[in-house]
Amino acid sequence: MSNDYQYDDPDFVYVDPATGILRNKHGIDDEQLLTLTEGFEVAKRLEELEDHPILIQSAESLLDIHGYLFQDVYEWAGNTRTVDISKQGTPFLTRAAFSEAFPYVDSLIRNYRQINTITEDDARSLAVVLDALNYLHPFREGNGRAQREFLRVLALEKNYHLNLNPPDDQSVYERYMRGTIEGDVELLAALIAELIK
């Protein structure tokens, strides 16, 4: 599955123009080393959030989660992107529309909270939230990890345990990626219904 992103960043806000590598707190200028370092730092923070999750107050809680996860790697952790992004030629929401998008996601969160714990309906409602968060894609890097943690905590509100990235099941990640890339709410709902316990 291709992960081809395109960024509208002519001023090199996020990357070093000489190396093309994301500017980072470690001063790393090798892409593979940055990927490994980022993965290690974020995994450590995800473990901390297992015991002390950031509670979902609103869609803005996604910023807090991202800030926590990426605080050791990027200065801009927890801040919305200042560039537009597309993937495989399909654009994500423009940053100019963020002021309307966050309240829309808040309405989806309210809808989820109003459901009387019927697993199938909850799964579909969570899938709709996930699809909206993915289209919003508010960060330059780390959107998927932040939104998976956001969904995990939202599911916890109803005592569901949801892991959209289990280490021993590559097919879950592949279906998650396909569902988010294609905006396939039904695929995401089926995946979530299968996973929530």
C-alpha cells in the first residue's frame, strides 16, 4: 500500500531543504534514523497513555494527544499544520477549513456519546468520527497515531477496549489504512466492531 504524500510547503516550514528530512529536536538528518527514533519515542509515550489517557473533551483533545505523543521529537507537536496535504493525489481538508471542521467533529462525538451502548451502532459512530478525523488530518506528521489513540480513549468512555494497531495483526493495520485512505466508513465500522471488546 503506497504512502505517497504531497505537501504544499514552498517555504520549507517543516523540512530541511538540503536533506528533505523533517526538522526535529534531535537534529537527525537521516530519514531511517528519524523514523526509528520517532517510533521509539512515540511508543514510549503511548505506553504512558495506556495508564493515564488524555480524556476526550472535544475534537481539540486530538491536539493534546498529538502534543503528548510527539513532544520529544518535533517542536510543532500538538499544533495544526500550516501546509496543505494530499495523499495519492487526494487532498485532505485545507487548513483554511479547520475552524469549521473541529466543531463538526464535536457534533460527531456528541452523537457517539448519545448512543445507548449498542455495539454495532457504537462501532459505526466511532468509524464516522475516525473518517472525519482522518479527512481533517490536522498535523504535518503523526495523524494516524494520534487519531488511533483518540479513538481508543473515546471507546474507553463506554468501557470498550479498542486497539486499531495490534502488533501481532498486520491485517488490522492494512484494513485500517484502506478504510481511512478510501474514506470507507463501512469497512472501518466492520473493523471496529470486530475489535471492540
